[in-house]
Amino acid sequence: MFKSIDLNISEPVNQQIYRTLRKAIITCYVLPGVLLSEKEISSQFNVSRQPVREAFIKLAEAGLVQILPQRGTFVTKISIKKVVDGQFIREAVECAIIKRAAIEINQSDILLLQKNLAEQKQANEREDISYFLEKDDEFHQIIMNVIDCPMAWQTVENIKAMMDRVRYLTLEDVSPPEDLVKQHEKILIALENHDPELAAQALHEHLSAILQTITIVSQQKNEWFVD
């Protein structure tokens, strides 16, 4: 089911398996309703079942799988309510952060964001959706790093898993990458001007867009969604 990867001995195996499975679900490589085999995955990664089981538990906490006793672990459908709830929490956290970041940001941080935007544009030109999503996440993570609050990104990353599935489905035509790049550019301009309110407004426009796009994509792929 999954391509073999070289596990890094300096990082917990369960976290590496979790990230691989998370990406596979978010990018639609593994579809809703698919049964994930603990035995098969442990064999593919050449590890014991324990780290795979731990990865499954973390995926369940993110809402990406459902663990049914005596039946197995299944990839969930996309919950519209969880997407809406996740968007609300994510925006509350990130808007608070970006207001501080707008005050504290320095030229080194700005250069990192400019480099990231250039990489987003390159990913769009190559039509590499997976890489674009990575750069999108990195853009937000850089902003959080400005205020030195790593726990914030860990929190956001966990609650946005269901949102990420919608983001991937909408990138081709509902919410194309070039639109997201323009939104990121507005955020960066506000940060460069050290304007907390403008930065928060630009971020709100960016993060709230999913509330419109989910309506469209849930109609296009009705069988992928619940509630």
C-alpha cells in the first residue's frame, strides 16, 4: 500500500509512520473507508506492530481513522462539522499569534517568508500539489516561530488534519494555488509593515475561505463526506 521509506533512527518510529500515513490520507492516496492493516503496514516498514498501533491511535485523535474493536482501523470520511470546528479553533490561535508576530518580526523572518513564497510559486508552476501544501504549512509555521511558540504549531497541526483533506481536494479548481499565494502575499505585506490588525484581517480572509470551498467540494464528492 505504501512506498518504502528509510526510517530515521534519531526520531521515534511511531511518529514517522504517523506522518507517512497522515500524508497518504490527506493527499487521497488512501481513500475513505479503506481498511488499514496493522500487520501489512508493520511489514512494509519492517517494524513491530507496536509503533504502527501507536500511529493509528494518533491518527484517530486527529479524526483521520476510526478504530473499531474486532473489526480494524478504517479511514474516515470527511466530517464537515470537524472541518468547521477546526477552522474556528485554528483561526483563533493563529490570529492571536500573527498580531504578536507583526510586532516582533525581523528582517531574517521576512526573508524566510519571501523565500517560502517563491517556493510556493515554483510548486504551482510545476503543478506539484503535495509540495505546495508542504510550503503552505511551512509559511504558517515560520510565522509561529517568530514568537517562539512551538506548541502552537503542534496544536494547529493536530486540529487541521481534516481541513487538510479539504484543502487538497480543492486545489485543482475550487481554490487554486495562485489564489492562496496572493492571500499569503497580503499577509506578508502586513507583517512587513508591522501592522497587527491588517495581518490578522489578511489571515482571517485566508483561513475562512475553506468555509466556502467545502460547500462546493462536498457537493462534488458527496460520498467522501458526512454530516
